Amino acid sequence: MDLRINALNSQAANGIGRSVAPRAGGSSAGVGGVGGGFADNFKSALQSVSKAQNDAGRLQMEVQKGNPNVSLEETMLAMQKAQIGFQATLNVRNRMVQAYTDIMNMSV
């Protein structure tokens, strides 16, 4: 998972959080050439973490039921992937809250 944040130009930053209608050509590249925007990328990352957690839970239930087609190693690996994804998401959320707090505390 790449946790780097690319710099946005001011035009792209103004479009964060807004939904962008698809262009006539069918592509939905966002404002200022940023593909999809921050909100869409963050939403897809959250969905990916949620899917990993659901898969890990499903595998854990199958191991508990004694399903011979699901190995304990596969289940433990899926659980670790879900945990790492959740921790990364939590860190991103904490940094976003801290940035918001810093911006709100700036004097104008």
C-alpha cells in the first residue's frame, strides 16, 4: 500500500469533496486532471479494508467449522492483512483530524 500523498494544485484542492460529473467522453478524471479525487480514492481504500476484514472473518468462521478446504495459515495471513490495512486507515484518519485541527486553529 502506497501511503505517499501527492501535492495538489490549488484548482484541484478546491474540488476535493465535490462530486464531479463524468465528461462527455465517458472518463471521470476529476477537477484539475486528478483522477477521481481524494474523496473517491479514500472511499475505495476504505472499501478495500472493509472487504479484507470481511474476508478474514469469513475464513476464520470456516476454520472454526472445520472446513478442510481452508488452511489455518491462509486464515492467519488474511487476518494480518486486515489488521495492517485497518491500522494504516486509522493513521490516515488521525492525520486528517490533526491537519483539520491545525487549520482551524490558524489565525487569519
